[in-house]
Amino acid sequence: MRDRYLSAAQVAELLGTTDRFPRRLVAERRIKYVKVGRHVRIPESVIQEYIDANTVQPRRRRLGRAA
């Protein structure tokens, strides 16, 4: 599978955030990225991994006890 390499602006649009958020993830080295000359590109698969790792599953409610 070949990855698409996305700019910070494209990642921000995909995540529904500002451009600053993916740039901060890169600066803090919280995600993998590729330097192409002076440009930073983020593989699409890395974004999906980030989403999967930070997805919070709902808790199961305990039954039988009223609040």
C-alpha cells in the first residue's frame, strides 16, 4: 500500500483542527513525519494510527444500582 503524504494544512482539514495542531504534533515528535527538503509531510497511515491510538471507547454502564 502506498501512502499519500499530506501537508500540515491537509492533516488539519482531515482532523478538523487548525494548522497549528499538526505542526505541534510534529514539533513535539508525537507523530512520525517525513522531511522533503524544507517541507514536512505526514503519511496518511500515521494520521490513521494517531486517530486509532487516541480513540476513547465508551464505558459500559453497571446495571442494578440506581444513582
